[in-house]
Amino acid sequence: MRAIRGEILYFTGDPAGGGADALRHFADGLLIVRDGLVAEAGPADALLAKLPADIRSEDRRGRLIVPGFVDTHIHFAQTDIIASSGGQLLEWLECHTWPAERRFADPDHAAAVAGFFCDELLRNGTTTAAVFPTVHRVSVEALFRAAQRRRMRVIAGKVLMDRNCPDFLRETAEDGDAGSRELIARWHGRDRLLYAVTPRFAATSTPQQMRLAGRLFAEHPGIHLQSHLAENRAEVAWIRELYPEARSYLDVYERFGQLGPRSVFAHCVWLDDADRGRMAATGAAMSFCPTSNLFLGSGLFDLAKADAAGVRVGIGTDVGAGTSFSMLQTLGEAYKVLQLNGQSLSAERAFFLATLGGARSLYLDDRIGSFAPGREADFVVLDPAATPLLARRSAACETLAERLFVLMMLGDDRAVAETWVMGEPAWRRA
């Protein structure tokens, strides 16, 4: 058993609908962890009296304790091309992505990047992530091994591409299916690891590969499916040429049985109301990736329309087109994207999206995303005085909402003092 004392915040619902009733806040709180799971979270004065005599609380007063961040879309194989300039989506793939991903045929390279990537997630407070490796099996194995050693919850799968990509990244639809099946048997459900069928996007898969991916998703209850959707207008036009029989880009995925609970699609910028309605009806989720949408000039995500349709939404950093591993910085950019779209993002809603909202979009809210009893004890200790400016601005705040807003606008990896995984320290700032 461990007990951590500090200011505690977590969510029980979406503040957009539930308001103050959707969050639990204890200015002087205690988080009690037993065997890696949350036993109880509440006011310190009441819970300290219940602790066994041999258990001392670990004092983090003056710091904010929140559930571990959930990144619903990120590319580990693009770690080394973050901040690479040049072009919009399709050009960026040609210039930067394909050459970088070619190197992941080398197991040593894949292992080195996977270790750095997982450490960088933890350094930024992210404890769960839905991750794209590459087409190479060794890239998936390397990522799962690195996450397993750190006891992280990671969702990943071999990328599927059998057309419209370089020869060195292309394989047959049948080989992609066979490799995916072997990886599912080896890794899905092992410790905290989960498998995702991963067609890169409809343009790089033939109808046969899309059909096999949908079949794989249907045949393995409990696995995920992840892909990209309607990120860029030129991409949408290309999909229309490749699949003229489909009503929309989203309809391509639905025709091949790829919509449903545990399917998550990154970007979802250029959708119509019918598409959003189908996503809500099938239980598919969106990953809002503000920094990459701005970096590549793709467009502005419409959270209000997603909310109106009832679609599940999480936040994705989308490294490497995304420009930061930091969920705090990503929330700050999400606020700006929505401002440009004539919408607003409250600080409470932002932190919900980064924790319980992300967990819900991945259908993992029964295991992560809050401090409800029995949840896996992943959490982040945030320091509101991590930088001189942050300290000065935080000291002037009068409400929780204001302090959260300051954290997401001025905070970054420096504001993460500690990251805990399954009730044990996984990273601490020196």
C-alpha cells in the first residue's frame, strides 16, 4: 500500500454536460494505492485516519495530482522527424515519413527509438497511448517490449500498406494479415498491452487489404482498430478518386467493417454531419490532433459538431507532424484551434479530454482515466511553480479553473514533476 498526499483532481463525467458535478477535487487530498490499483481517493483529513500505522503518506502538497494522460494518436516511428519542415500532408509523407520509417526494418534502431519514445511519454505525463509503429513486425515488437518494461498501457499494431507507398514499405494484403494475426496471438492482452488493427489510411490499402483488416477486427473481440480520416482536403479528394463508389471518406471504412467500439480515427477535420452521425451510432471515436493540424495546415477540428452528434473524442499529439509530446502544450493548441473556429474549450473540459475522455474514446475507462476505486493507479504530479512565469501566474489565480487554464497555456514537460505507473514512480524530474 502507498498513500500520496496533495491536491487531487479527477473526472467522473464530461464537464461540458455535467458541470461541477462531473469532477472530484480535493484541495488537500489523499490517494491510496494498493497492489497497483486505486483503493480510495478523498480528503486527507478523513483518509489519513484510516491508514495502517506502518504506512506513511508521501507528501506532495503544493502540487496537483491528476490521472495519467491518455494520448489517442501518436507515431513512435516519427520521433526523429518531429519539427521537420516542408509541405502539407501528402508531401510531408513523401519527404519525411517514408524515409524515416524505412529504418525500422533494423531491430536495433527500432529498439533504440522505442525506448526513447516511451521515456519521453512518461516524462510528459502520458501513461497510455494509441501508437502507430511501421509495417515492420520488429517495430511492433520493439514498442511492446519497451512499454512492457515500463508497465505502460499501450495500444499498437503493425501498419498495413499494400499500395501508394514506396516498395520498401509495401507488402501484400495477405502478408499484412498474416503478420497481424501472429502479433495478436503474441501480444494482445499481455500485461497491459493491446493490439490495434492499423490500416494507415484508405489511400495506402487496396480494397482487399481493407476487407481483410475489417475481418481481423471482427474476428478478435477486444482488439482495437486505428487509422486516419479526413485530415487534409487533397487527401479527401484522392480518396474520392480511389473509392468512387463510397459516399464519403468515412463510408470507405464502414463498407469494410472498420467502424465500431474501439475504433479510433485521427483528425476527422473534413467530415459532414452524416459522417459524424455514423461515427456516433457505431461507437467509433475521433482523435483531435491540434498541433499536427496546424503544423501541416490541414484545417480546424470542429468539437462543437462532434459533441452535437454525440461522438467520443480524445486528444492526440500526433508526433511527428505533431510538434510536442506534451499533453499540456497540446491542450493549449486545442484551445487556440477552437478559438479560430468560434468555439471555446474550458480548462476543465480540456483536462477531461486528456484523461477520462481519452480513456472513454479507447473504451478503457473501466481501467484508466480516473481515481475511481479499482482503476489502475497511473497518475501525474504537476508542479504549478515549475518555471518562474508559471509560478508567478499561478500564484495570482483565484479558482481551480483559472489554475488549470494557466497550466495548459504555460505548462509543458517542465510542469511534470513525477509520473507514476501502476502505483509506482516511473519518472521523476531531477
